[in-house]
Amino acid sequence: MSDPVSRPAHPEAEPLKSRPDRADSKALLLALIDTLIDIDVVYERECKADSQRSLNALAKSQSLKRLREQHQQRRQPFVQQLAALQERV
């Protein structure tokens, strides 16, 4: 299975500047939220596909655990940027 989130992140979701102005902050906020939604949609799609495969219960459980871990890893940098942005606003 290929990495479904291999497309580049939104350009606005690049690391935060030292003092973003309001317009930049709003654009960055929207881009971060958009990226997180995209990651969540891909995760849900992968979980659904896994649950529909004819695997035994143990294999399904392990596969879903792996997907959950990958999902958290993909989300983490964007959640951190979102938290940092909220602190600055």
C-alpha cells in the first residue's frame, strides 16, 4: 500500500514565522485545519478498507493499530503548529 498522504502539505502549513500578522495567522490556521482534515479522511478511508479485507481478527487488529500509529505520526507536526499558533494569537 502506498503512502496516501505523500502529496506535499499545504504551502501555508510550513513552520511558523516568529511573528505572523493577523491575515497570515488566519491563512495558516485554515491551512493547518485543512491538512488535518485531509489526514483524518485518509485515515478513515484506510480503516474502512482494512475492515473490509478478509483478514483474521488478529491481522485486522494489528493492521488497525499500525494505521492508528501512522495517523498520529502524520497529525503530530500539524497539531504542534496549531498549538503554537494559538499561543501566539
